[in-house]
Amino acid sequence: MTAGVEALGPQFVAKALASVRAFNEFTEDNDPHREHDFGAFSIRGQKLFWKIDYYDQSMRYGSENPCDPEATCRVLTVMLAEEY
């Protein structure tokens, strides 16, 4: 998570992580490629985004094959919309 999310305190962080886990509002508009790797939600008037990035095993470059767990490290980031 970003410093902005963490600065809102442990209860906020817990709600944010629970919201990411429960997120299932994927539509053609917000997930046209059906990758389920980005979402948006609000908590207490704060708009948040989460996204998953796919890196190679060295964590230096994008993964050549994001579908291959042996070749890919997935990184989840939870951020305030203003931090995007």
C-alpha cells in the first residue's frame, strides 16, 4: 500500500484490504480485457484504487508471460486515487 493509505490509520487500512479482497464489480467498461487487475472503491469519502502489476522474477522488468507463475511476480498496490 502507499504511504497515503497507511497514513489514514490501521482501521482504514483494514477496511481497504477487506474491500480489495471482496471486490467483484468488474464490468466491460472497467475491465475490457477481463484481466481483473484493477479496481476502484470508496471508504469514508476517500476514493481508492488497487492494481496488480506483473514483473519478471528479478522484479526489474515486466513479465514476458504474466500467466506463468514460475516466471512472474505479481505485485498488488492499494492507493488513494490522488496518488495514481
